[in-house]
Amino acid sequence: MSTTVGESRPVALITGGGTGIGAAIALSLASTHSIAICGRREETLRSVAEQTEGLALTADVSVPEDAAAVVEKVVAHFGRLDSLVLNAGTVIAAPVSEMSLADWQTQIDVNLTASFVIAKAAIPHLLKTKGSIVTISSVAGATAGVGLAAYSASKAGATLLTQTIALEYARHGLRANVIAPGWVRTEMADMEMAMLTKGGNPEEGYTRVTRLVPQRRAAEASEIANVAAFLLSPEASYVNGALINVDGGSSVVNQGLVEFDQN
């Protein structure tokens, strides 16, 4: 039996909602939605839930049974589901010849399979509300990067999974879109910067990786959240199956002319 909490408002579920982009999306949507977030870190989930007056669910989405159960818990609590943000992700960098099968599988499980399992469980509920899905993919899902075979493959898969959902359910009123961020200042990115600079100043890392970004900086998580909020809103009612790069323009840079363009 569902509670009456939030039943008069649309309900949004954000995976990986305790930190980074997921937390920023939860905060951005809190003024228009009742919020449910899931993730593995109870402390960060609790903090975001307090700020959004939302529901926090501790779950390891790499476990299919746990991932599917999250959707049912949200619907049992709120009585509905209107918006789904597939944001949970992980990266373990290594060249193909050095990557363990376990590390490969972890990234596929978290970045791709969990999105499939959660979307599959959510679609029947989203069809009832003519809801919307937003997947947080990555520009790495369309380009190759050293050490990123599993990450890029999983993000490319998540993009096409979402676009297939957009095609399959559009006539029933369900929309699905993809955001592909470039570098974003998050806790995970900070750790990557420390790794790239071999324990040095993360700011040096950000400066180096954004050298070819026309805006010369990484995004803030709130800038990704703003795009997600638009895609989940009625104002985006005719946006379906879209892949939106939020990367400061880096995806349109002509590498052959970059030395001339950037001077």
C-alpha cells in the first residue's frame, strides 16, 4: 500500500543520487518533484535526502535484484513514478591487455546492465504517468580513450539503450533522452585528476584536460543538472531520443586545426 507522501507531485528517481551529478540533479528537481535517490553510500544519500526532503534508498545497482527492487520501493512509497534519471556510474581505467575481467564486468554491470534492469522495472510505471527518462552517459561513449575500453563501451551501450527506449515507447507518451557530459567537477573527477597528476594538485589536472575545451574549464555538476531538469520538464515535450553533449564545445573541435583555433 502506498503512502500519501508526494502523491500530488511528480516523483523522480535518481540513481547514484548521493554525490556529484546525481546529487545536483536531485537538488535541481526538488522544487518540482518528490525525490527518491539511491546509491551505496548511506551518509551522502542521507545528506541529499535531508536537503530535498526525499527518500534515500541504499542499494548496489550492480546487483540486478537490488536494482529492480529500488523501483518497486519508490512506487510503494509514493504511489507513482514520473521521472527516472539513470546516473549511477563507475570507471576503472586500464589498457585492454591489463584490464581484469572483473574490472571489465564491474563497469558493464554498473554503467549498462543496471540501467537496463532499472529502466525495465520502471517503464510500466512511467507509461502510466507518461513520464520521462534521462540517462547520464558521457562524451567517452562516442570517442576512444586510452584505458577506457570498458567505460566507453558501457556508456555507448547506455546511450543506445536509452535511444531504443525512446523509439519503442514514444507512441505511448514516454520520452527518453541522453546527456553526454565532458569533464565535470565531481568527487570522482577529483580522484581522476589526482591520478593523472600522480598525486599532484587536482587543479593542474583540470587545467590540462580542459586545454582543448573552447570554454577552457570543466563543467559544474549543476550545469548538467540544469539540462536534465529541462529534459524532464513539460517544456521538452517534443524532445525524444536526443543525445545532448554538455562539454563546453569540445566535441566539435577540429583536432587538425586546434593549434590555430585556440590561439
